[in-house]
Amino acid sequence: MSALLDAKDREIIRLRRQVAWFQRQIFGQKSERRMPEPDGVQGTLGEAFDVVPDDVAPAKATRIAAHERAPKNKSKHLIDGNDDAALFFDESKVPVEVIAVVNDAAAGLDPADFEVIGEKVSYRLAQRPGSYVILKYVRPVIKLRVEQTLSCPPAPVSVLDGCRADVSFIAGMIIDKFAYHQPLYRQHVKLQDSGINVSRAWLTKLMPAAVSLLEPIFNAQLESVRRSRVIAMDETPIKAGRAGPGKMKAAYFWPVVGEQDEICFLYYPSRAAKHVETALGLQRPNGAVLQSDGYSAYEHYAKKTGITHAQCWAHARRKIFDARDIEPAQADQALHAIAALYRVEQQIRDDGLMGQAKLARRQTQSRPVLERFFAWIDEQFDKQGFLPSSPFLAALAYIRERRVGLSVYLDDPEVSIDTNHLERALRVIPMGKKNWLFNWTELGAKHVGIVQSLLATCRLHDINPYDYFVDVLQRVGQHPAPLVHQLTPRIWTEMFAQNPLRSDLHDLSGQHVHTAA
């Protein structure tokens, strides 16, 4: 009879948790964050409970209009199209910028020594942020009277051989898809609406060709991350590759962040622990720290390599928050205690403390709060006032088992209190999944990781991603392979950001340039 009652109690708790979760998704607060207003004074654990602000009301949802899928375009303009003079746009809709190309064969000659007998025209699809432009290169064909030969300057070189897309368009296409989450089919509709008649297939061939140019830069950035002493790592699911008719394979991105604000999204086909070793290698720097959530794969890697494993307080706090609907009073006490730790971190940021000053603040203010909190957790277990299946007791057990990892940040100023900086960076993956939904091939997933790595790192270093991609797409083919690390966003901003390579679209104010009527 007692066993039956215990089973019923556990079932009631499980159902209450389910109902509470659905109610919170619709009506309630989804964030477990509890940051009191800073007052400049670090109080005791109990005092921190009284200064927590009221729950914030949930934001109102907004309704987004649906889109209609356009019919397939039968145009055959692909990357390798050879007809530079063919019109693939509506001249009545698309602005055309004319660029006169100087014929070097006529340099220094008197106008009487040659005659212009014609011209050849090449078109390149270019893009300003928010609009499309056609660059019309007018290349005079001249006949040298003395030699009786014809001369015409070559068409401008594209970053992709034989491609009619200007580097500005390629960079814009990458940013629209991966930064603004516009799938290629939506970009194709936008091109058609702007009077540009290119095929969907042209875009789908253009994207992987461009991303392949960026892969060496991604590899160089990954090596830089691997050399970091402190690394944060996480994993997030995606769909990539076909598993059968109408089915996609489940796979994962494993983002890693180094201590120099560089992030790499590594694609692996599963969540197996072996991928942590593949990503980071077995040789780590002295004093290395890996910070993560409570997934056992990271603990296994730390034990195997002998490095320090730091745990994340945000994940611990989330466990408590998920149990709040069942045990609200006790959960609030725990959340307020964790808020006291976060308040110290906020004061450290406000005061701009680094290094030893940051360490001293944590030792004098955070450590006493943490020790009181863990003593309070022990008291909760001693009271045994909860059912064995209590979700709140399970959350406390999760925290108590990870006390060592959750205390690492107190003794290392380079370690964060949580992995929220990584969580913020990987938001681009779930945001993208709401738009591109899945990756048709595993190679496509790898390309997503390459671009998002460079984009997210640009954001971390306040780099305009459009300027960055326009520059490196032109530079990477000419840059010495041993120095490709100079093109990673962190180093690029020091070496090239002041004078980046531009598209011809950037400066159309010269005397040979005008807008076609």
C-alpha cells in the first residue's frame, strides 16, 4: 500500500510539472535570471533575498505574415556562364553603374595613333546593403594603326572564376542568409522582384563555392581557439543529411569559444563524447580549463586530459527554476542566493576589474555567499522534507554534485561564472533553423558552421561583417597560406580593417564613372 501511494505521489508530481511547464510557456516568466538592482554594497545571503526585483511581464508576441513560394525560374545563368554581355536583368528596374576600363595599350599614345572601333561590355551583379546594382564595365576595343592589331582590356576578375557576381553581391548573399536568416529561396524572390533574372540553381551553386574560399580562415581560427587556456564548449542539435524518404539525420553543432573572443561551430554527426577529443585534441596548455554544462562528455574529457573542468552557474540556476512551480518557496530561496553571486559579477563589470583585482573581489564577496549557499543545501537534505522524487531535491543534488566545478571561477579570474557568452553566440543556430529548417547535406551543415564562426567572431570584435567578407573574399586567394591566420577577424581588425579591399561599387565618383540613364 505504501509503495502504491509513493507511486501515485510521484505521478502527481510529474503531471504537476508538465502542467506548470505548459502554463509557463504560455503565460509565465521563462527566464530564471534574478538580478537585484545594484546598490554598491554586497550583503549577506539572507539580505540578498529582499532586494530581488519583481518578475518581468512576458513580452507580447508579434504575428509575422506568411510568404508565398514563387515558381521555379528556368533561367540557365549559372556560375560558369561565359556570355558576359548577356542581359540578365530588367534595365527599367535595376540601376546600372557604368565603369570605363582604361586600355593600357593606349597609354602614352597620341589620340591620332589609334582609333576606337568598338567596345565590349561585361556585367557584374553587385550589391549595396539593402539594394542591388549592376556594374557595367565598358572596355574599349582599339586598333593600333602602326601595328595594325586590335586591343581590348580583359574583363574584371571575379573572386570566383567565370562568375558574374561581384564580390559585394557574394558578401551580401552570405550575410543575408546567415546573419539575417534569409534562405536562398527568399533571396531569389527578392532578386526577381528587383528585376534580376537569375536562377535558384545559380544561387545554390554560388554559396558553397564562396564558403569554400573561407574554409582556410575558419581552420586557422580553430587552431587559435585550441591554443586557448580557457575554453567554453556546448552542443546544439540540428538536422543535416537525409536519413531516408522524408527524414533527416539528427546531428549537432559543437560551438567552442576561446579566451580571445573567437568562436568556432564544429559540425559532428552525433553527441558522442569522442567528438570533444576530436574538437580540442588531447594536448592542452598548462593550467587549461574547460567550462561547460553538466553533460558527462566534458567531465570525461577533463579527467582523461587532466585539465580543470569548470561548471556553469546558469545551468544550475535553470535546474532550480524548473522546479519552482512545485516547490516555490524553497526554489525562490535558492534563486535569490544565486542572484547574490551574479550581483558580485555585475559589480565587477561595472568597476572594470580585471586580473588580481577581479580575483580579490570574488574571494572576499562571492566565496562567503557560495559557502553559505552550499551549507543551506546540506540543511535541505538533512531535513528530508521532500519526497524522493522531488524535482527541487533533484536540482539541489545536481548543484551539490558539481560544487568543485561551480567553484572554479572563484580562483581563476579568466573563468566566467557561466557559459552565457557562449549561449548568446550560438543563438544564431536555432534562429537559422527557424528559417532554413535543416541542411540537405552534411557538407551544407559544415558550411553553416564555417560562416557562422566568422560572423559571430566579427560581432564579438565589433567588425562590420559586410566589410570583412568583401575584403577577405578578395584577399584569401592571394594571401600566403602560412599567414592565413592574419585573415581571421581578430587579427584582421588590427592589420587590414583601416584600409580594407573594396568592391568597385564602393567608389563610383571617379571621372570615368557615371550612372546610366
